[in-house]
Amino acid sequence: MSRASARQRISPAEFEEAGVDQMIFLQQAGRNLHSEICESLELFASDVLPKFTGRQAEKAAKKEAELAPYIKAALARKKVMKPLADDEVPVVRASVKAAQIAGT
């Protein structure tokens, strides 16, 4: 992706308007070379990401305020267990006699 197309395809205003606050990049699929993946991530970091960071604190505060009543309600429903004593921690037996390491 060229610098111009990266800037055109990834619009902070459009993502923000849609409520997007996270992005996941899948670049290890197909025949992408490691160097091309690194170059793409560097391009995103230098040319696109700075446009998203301007109002980061404001957006995080707004999101926290919006979610606060739901988090409070969820925590109120949560049953709190007392911490387990060492002798109360269950032992899980391995399903095989020894570790199985791929390629050995």
C-alpha cells in the first residue's frame, strides 16, 4: 500500500464516527514477506497513527463514562470468592506422560 492510499483508506474521522476504537491487522496471511510486513507497519505508524492520537485521552474518558454504569452493575452481580489456600488449589494432571514438542 502506498503512502497516499494508506492515508485515503484509513480515515480517523470515519472510524471515530462509527465508534471504532481498535484495529487488528492480519498481515501474516498469504505470501507477504517479513520485510513488507515491517514496512507496512512502519508506514501505518508514521503516516496514519498520528492522526488517531489527537483526542485519545478525551475518547478514553468518554468511553469510561459511558461504560461505568454497566461495569458497576456487572460487578454488583459478581459473587466474590475467598482466596483459595494453597492446599485448596486443585492439581491438574497432565494428559500425557511427557511434554510433546512439535518438530521433535
